[in-house]
Amino acid sequence: MADAIINGMMGLTVGFQHLFIDWRNVVMLGIAGILLYLGIKKDCEPLLLLPIAFGCILVNIPLSDVMMKDGFMRVIYDAGIDTELFPLLIFIGIGAMTDFGPVLAQPSTFLLGAAGQFGIFLTLLLALFLGFPKLEALSIGIIGACDGPTAIYVTSKYAPQLLGAVSVAAYSYMALVPVIQPPIMKFMTTKKERETVMKYSAKPVSQTTKLLFPLVITILGGLIAPKGLPLLGTIMLGNFMRESGVVSRLTKASENEIANVVTLFLGLAIGCTMSGPAFLKTQTLIILCLGFLAICLDTVCGVGFGKIMYLVTGGKVNPLIGAAGISAFPMAARVVQKEGQKYNKKNYLLMHAMGANAGGQIGSVIAAAVMLSVLAGMGIIG
């Protein structure tokens, strides 16, 4: 009897006995702690970082088996990540929350949104040069979209082994946009350019235009890049519901209850891909570095195109708004407004930047759609 009790007590400590068998699990528990700190104390994307960190803790506790067959996190992963359902549901919510009015009022700002995606393609080429397989390089490049759901969708579908690294990079750099962009913006522009005052005189956009926009984008985008239609179609569905004004219950559910529940499960599922042996590799560090480079290149290309518009318009466009061409909506637009005010108190760039930012939101999805369709045309994906 005594031996049985002793053996039973030994069984209660089996997790501790296995904890230090693989040091990488211990390190990942520490990384999870850092993510929790960033989310709680620094308010860096807490809605994603908290569940990601908790999922990371769950998967790195020895013998937990949460990601084994029939484990509860494996069930969530298979249902929402493996099927690409979670990121697409989030895209409906993003569409329901996004007002494309500023970009429709100033169509020229859409060009800044397009320019802000060049970092994706440049990073893709660099990843290929470094020897990454084509589908992995695609997933790494898409970090430059600065759009978590897009990165998750593409990576979970074509390079699931990189999902943890790509997701952490995408959401971490989104949160760090206010830190990453300002030095680049200052370095690339002159004092005179930064002080340029832009007047906002755009005419109000009609309701008909706002209704037609998601329909036209869905049809044209689907015909040009059909492989990316799930991404494009879901964000435009959410926006169409918003602008129709007749399905307020569906719109509110998409941007609140559905988005919140899916975000929770998505974060947990991503975190559970971050087991020590799978995550702590040289490859992960390279991916994080390439992701950072992608965001920087997006900003460089966006501001660079803003400088071109400054010259073409005879100094009427402040190049700083080009930094809002990335998809971090509306964070990048707020960064532009803050930087513009820093150099000229009379400068109100928010509405111009919102146009570029909305264009970047669409541009990132279209960029992913185009790349997927190109790979399909090459026979690399089915």
C-alpha cells in the first residue's frame, strides 16, 4: 500500500521531471512571459498576444499533449487554422469595421497603399535568395503586409510549419509600427517636406459609391487573382454589410462577438504551434529579421512614392502620408498624424493618411491574392 502511494506521488511530479529534458521548452515559457508582459504592461496587441502567450505555455508544459491527436487545442487548430476558417472570419469583421470613404474621396491615396506593399515582394525575393522554398518565402514575404489575418491565412495554408514564427512576427511588428516608422519617415524626408500643409477638400462620397465599391473590387479582384478570392471576398462582404445599413445585427456581430471569439481561439491555436523544439531554430530568427525588414521596406517605398507625389504636385502632398500605405489600420494613419503635428502644429494629415491606410488594407489583400494566383499559374500550388 505504501509503495502504491509513493508511486502515485511520483506520478504527480512527472511533469517537473520532464521539464528540463529539453531546455527549449523552458525558454519558450520565458518567451510566453515576455509576450504577456508586452500585452498587459505595454498594451501591444493584447487581444492576440495574451491568448498566443497562453497557448505557448500550454504546449510547452511537458506531457500536456494539448496538440496531440484528439487534444483539445488540436481540435481547435484543425477546425479553424487547418481549414483557414479563423482568419477569414476575422476578415469579415475587419471589413465591417473599415470605412473606405477616405480612399474613395481621394483616389490618388490608393496609389500610396499600393506602394506600401512593395516590401512584400522585395522580402519574398530576398527569402528566395537565402534559400527558402517558394511557399515558405511567400509566407515570410507576406509579413510585410502588416496584416495578421493575411499572414496567418497564407502561412497556415502553404507553410504551416512556419505559422508560429510568422504570426508572432506579423503581430509584434504591427504593434511596433509607432516605433519602427518615425525614424524612417524622418530620414527619408526634408524639413520642408515634413512641414507641408495639406488641405482636405474632398467631396462627400455617395452611399451608392460606397455600396458599389466592395462589389466591384470583389468581382475585378476575383477575376484578376481568383486564388485570393477568399481573402478579398470576406473583407468586402463585411464592408458591404456595413455600408448596406440593413443588416446591422450581422455587422455588429461580425465586428464584435464573432471577431472576439475567433480572435481568442486563433491566438490560442497559434500559441500552441510554438513548442520549443519547433520554434527555437536559427530559421525562426531569420524569419523575424526578414519580417522586420519587410515592414521597413514597406515604409521606405510608401514614403518614397509620397516624395514623388510631392514633386509631381508641386509641393502639395506631404510625403509623410506615404507611411500610412501599409495595412496596419488605423495605427499607421495615427502615426502619420502625430509625426506631421510634431513638425508643423497646423498640419492635419489624418484624413489623407486614412485614405492611404485604407488603400493599404486593400492593397495587402490584393498583393497576397496576386502572389497566390501567380504560384497557381506556375503549378506550384493547386
